[in-house]
Amino acid sequence: MSAAPLHDIWDASASQPFQPTIGKNTQLTLGFTLLCTAVLLTGLFGLNNSLKNLPLYGIPASLAFGFGAVYMICAVGVYV
């Protein structure tokens, strides 16, 4: 079994352009919303600082900040 040359793969995919799940026009809104959510959850975690609140506030806050930061970076034109 041999792999198809890159040119054949390129030609085969020409009729199926890539469509991202989150479009370029909504990245800024999504990133801003996630960052605001992260700030809110971080504040709640700071006010209710205990280990039992880690899965409730801490983990969602860190995920929202991580994804929100990447979406905001991509929305303003800096590609990572």
C-alpha cells in the first residue's frame, strides 16, 4: 500500500473547501464572552476559596480563559 502523492490529495480536496466550526466573524464575540466568563468565574472562585469549589469555578474558569485568549488572538489577526 503506497501513499498518494501530495498533489493528488490537493486536487481531491479542491472541491471540498475547509469550513471551520466557528467562523471568522464570530471569533471576536466568542472570545470576548469566554474571557468575561473567565473573569467572573475567577472572581467567584477567589471569594469562595476552597477545594470543593475547584471543579465548580476553577476548572471552567481556566478553560474559558484558555479558549477565550486563543479566539481573541485569532480574531485580531495574530495566528498561533
